[in-house]
Amino acid sequence: MKIENIEIRRVTLPLVRPFRASFGTATERETTVVRVTTANAEGWAECAAEPDPLYSSEFLDGCDLVIRDHLVPRLQALGDRLTAELVATTLAPVKGHPMSKAVLETAILDAQLKETGVSFGGYLGAVHDRVPAGVSVGIMDSIPELLDAVAGYLAEGYLRIKLKIEPGWDLAPVRAVRERFGSEMLLQVDANTAYTLADARHLALLDPFDLLLMEQPMAEHDILGHAALARLIATPICLDESIESARDAAAAISLGACSIINVKPARVGGYLEARRIHDVAAAHGVPVWCGGMLETGIGRAANVALAGLPNFVLPGDTSASNRYYAQDLTAPFVLEEGHLRVPTGPGIGVEVLPDVLADLTASTSNIRF
């Protein structure tokens, strides 16, 4: 595939309400959007990194530099031989930076699929035309505020509620939500690495609330600690930040560190590696679900396609666009009976709204091939 130009564009979208996790509070979604142009198509993707290195070691300014100075030159060396399937191996000599690599691979794959008329879901192996949607509820200032938020999301039709937790905001909010909305509601928690194994006795106090899972309670690299915690509590352990590759998934499963995996394509280097993680988990009988990083419609379209694969059996963080944005970069994803439709058009299957994109753009640079 012959690429003519790669555009790197920084955009900022206001969130409809602040979103707080254990590592910080966001009031807007600042991201880098990459557009790959060929003679016959445009491919789009967005970088999942945050402005600051709090969720992971990657951050937006660093991603832009790595993309421009270290990743794109390696892809340029392939010339007309470049395909999405060659991106990971070509960029492998550059250590780390999975989110930077993922945004390039995804944009190239989008352009490639548009040239051949194949949808993202069709290429990845999706078997569903719609996927169940859950919603992630951030840490609130009070229990009444939390209960009002959960009530609103349930009224909209979301099929699963995820509560962000941290020390001091765990037992009380979970108890309040369970008591208010009952035991039939699918409920899970996400700690974003906020605890240690020394908190095992405390985390076991969440067992009576019949949670679907406890997501990433401890540090990313503490696989053995998660295995030990899994033996001490009844709530299933789900790993998120710990899983950066299919190899990581196989190791964590073999060690008993998790019984569920949250697959975030950007965190693992792209959708091709995400599919490999899906396959490894399926081979071990471990269910997976698709996590979210406050994506705009560009990233949400690709995530929904991935969530259509057969082993994505739990509702993901594939919420409707209005969960985060009053105005998205694409036509909004709309909740339909608790589900989102998998796009069927070529590539990611959605069109970027040029006027909206222009209004939200802070800077643009181009790299000619």
C-alpha cells in the first residue's frame, strides 16, 4: 500500500461531566488524531494516551515525538510494501510505546480496509452485529451523587455498571449501589492499581456483594501478587494494565492471576495484538471484554468492532457517545436496548465530521511519504 501523507492532529473535546479515577480527574479529552492518506482512501485513528503519564508511562507529547521521529521513518523505509500486518514487526526495535504504535497501525489498517471494501469487524472476525454496552462510573463526591448517576445510566439502558474505586471509596459506594439497585444488576469495580496485597483482607469485604469482577486491584507488574490475591478473595480478578500482549495474557492465566481479561487495543499495541489476546484467552476458557479510554467516535467504532468477536462475552466499556461528549468527532453511537451496533461500512465504518474536527483542532503537522 502506498501512503502519501500522515497527518498528526491534536484535538480537545470537553467531557459532559468530569471523570475521576484513582489516578486523576479528567474534564476534557485531549488526544492525537492520526490520518493516513493513500491515493484511494483515508485511514483514521486516535491515540489513547493521556496528557500526563499517570495511567501509563506514555503521554501525548511523548507519543507525538516518538511517532514523528522514530516510528514513521521505519514505516517509510518499507515504501509500497507497507501493510498494517507489517507495522508491529517493523516497529518492534523501538522499545515500548504501544499506544504510539497502535495509533499508526490502526490508521493504516483503516485505510487498507477502505481500499479493499472490508469492514473492521469483518477483518477481525466479528460474529455479532451489535454488542452489549456497560458504563464506567467515576469516583464521586458523595454517595447520593453516585446513586443518582447510576440510576440515570440504568434508565438509559446500560447492561452493566462499573464503579471506579480507591482506598476510602470502595465498600460504602458498592454497598449503597447494591442496596439501591438489587442483586440482579451486573456490577463490577475497577481499582486502576490503587491497592496492594496488604489490602487483601479489606478487599475480601467486597465478596458478599456478588461482583462480576474486580479489575486491576494492584500494580501492573505484580502478577504474582494478583495470583496470591485471587486465592484470598472470592471475587474474580480481571487484569487490565497488566496485560500488554498475548504472551502476558498466557502467563497471567497460567499463574492464576486472573480469570477475566479487559482488552484495550491501544494498551497492547493495536487491534491485531488485541485479537491474539482474544484468541489466547478463548483457548484457555477465559472470557474477555473491551475496555475504554474515553474514545471519540473514531476509537469507539474500532472498539465496537473488536467487541463483536466471539469471546467478548461480557459487556464492555463501549458506552454511547453521549456518555462523554455533547458533540463527537463522528456521528454519535447511540444505545439501542443496551447495545451498540457494529459498524458495517469499509474500515472503521464511520465518517469524521470535518467541521467539528476543525473546530476542536489545536495543531496539525504533516509527514509526506
